[in-house]
Amino acid sequence: MLIALLVPLILAAAVYAAYLLRAVIAQRLKPNLEATILGAITNFFDTLGIGSFAPTMAWFKFRKLVPDRLIPCTMLVGHTLPTLAQAVIFLVLLGVSVDPVLLVGCIVAVLMGGLLGAPLVARTQVWIVQLVVGCALIVAAILYTLTNLGMMPGGGTAATLPTTLMLTAIVANFLFGVLLNYGVGNYAPTLVLLSLMGMDPRLSFPIMAGGAALAAAGASARHISMGEIDLRIAAGMALGGIPAVLVAAFIVKSMPLETLRWLVIVVVLYAALMMLRSAAAGRKEAQSLAIAAVVIR
């Protein structure tokens, strides 16, 4: 079963890397240096359990690197290759301990959610994307705070779940896959959900990473083909993120992360407020345009 999961992950990584490289070469782009550094930092700490989506969104907003409408898709495309690397590492280290039905079911569910959710972002109004991203940042800040205060669910010791809870987890992971397209990471909600159900928290990592990797690869390929991304930023993040994942996984054994999480909380909350303010302004503008259109008719 482990080999059956590793083979498609490795193939997906190779195919996606070639697809991304072809798009970059076709447009004669050079990866953005700031994005390369950002990808290295966020994916380094993502591998250690801090997460990469919220800090990346916060930095995008703070530095105005990417238009708000393109933030979720650009971020997803940039983090896909590093996430594939994480998935392979976590499956090799912990995958054999997880119930194969739960593992495969959740991974496939996230994949399907990611694929079906990709076209939704392109058809969603900018202010709605801003609202979703802003809310996601606030949720991330809350989860970081609960982690630092020791209030996150501790989990149990189980490697599997009863049938009802297993089906619930699979359905929830489908929704997490859809939300990946809006920049809402699946790591934290999956970890919380499975821990509340009594799973060993460590065994959540193969499920989180495996599902996110395949879903991100499928959804990101669609985003690249649709062109609704900043390819220079995404390529830079991928370039910096892969070696950072390897360093974090194989060299760093332990690191005091509490202080860093508090810093991330401040940055993430600032970006959330800015994003929600933009969403409110965008909604007001959309309403004004709608009223003007009615008057003209």
C-alpha cells in the first residue's frame, strides 16, 4: 500500500515539475528572488509543523507582491513541489503505521476536492476571495495561539477510526481540498479533526501531506493552464522551497518554535485585517457598480 501511494506521488512530482518548468520557459521568465527566499523560509517551517499558507499570504499582502485575486492560486502553485517532497518523506517515515483505508480515502478525497474546486476561484468575485482569505488567516492565527497556549487537542493513540468517524474524516477532507484553492491550508484543520477523533497526531502528517500534495498538483496544473497566477512568484517559491524541506526533514531534529509562532500570529492578524478591509471596500464597489448598471438600464 505504501509503495502504491509513493509511486503516484513521485510520478506526480516529476510530471508537475516538468509542466511548471515548461510554462516558465515558454514565457521566458526568471524566478523572483524575494519569492525564492520566502518559499525557503515558509516551507522550512511548514515541515516542522508551523504551516506555510498563512505566513505566505501575510507576506504577499504586506509586500503587495501579488494582486489579491491571484494570491490563493499563486501560493498553491508555488508550494506544490515542496509539499510533494514533504508527502514522500512523511509517508516513508510514518505512512506504514496508518490504517490504509483511512490513509487512501482521505488522500483521494482531498485530491478530488482540489480538482473540483480549482475552477471555482477563477469564477469568484475578487472581494469574495479576499473575504475567504482574510477569514482563513484569522482561523490560522487562532490555531497558532491555541497551540502556543497548549489548548490544541492532544489526540489519542489510535492508528485507525471507526467506520462512521472514518467516513466523516473523508468527507471533511474533500471540503479541505476545495478550500486549498482559496489559500486555506488543510494541515491545521486535518490535525485538529483527527486528534479530536482520537488519532495519534503524528499519524496525521502522512494524511495531511499526501492529500495536500496530490490535490495541489492537480489543482495547480489547472491554475497554470488557466493563467490566473503570477508565474515568476510561484516559480521562485518552488525553487526555494524544495531544498528547505529536505533540510528541515533530515537535518533539524528539534527547534523552539513557540516564539516564532507568536511572531507569525502578529503578522498573520495584520494581513487578515488588511485583506478583510479590502474585501469590504471591494464589496461596496461591486454593489455600487450593480446599482449603476440597473440605473443605466
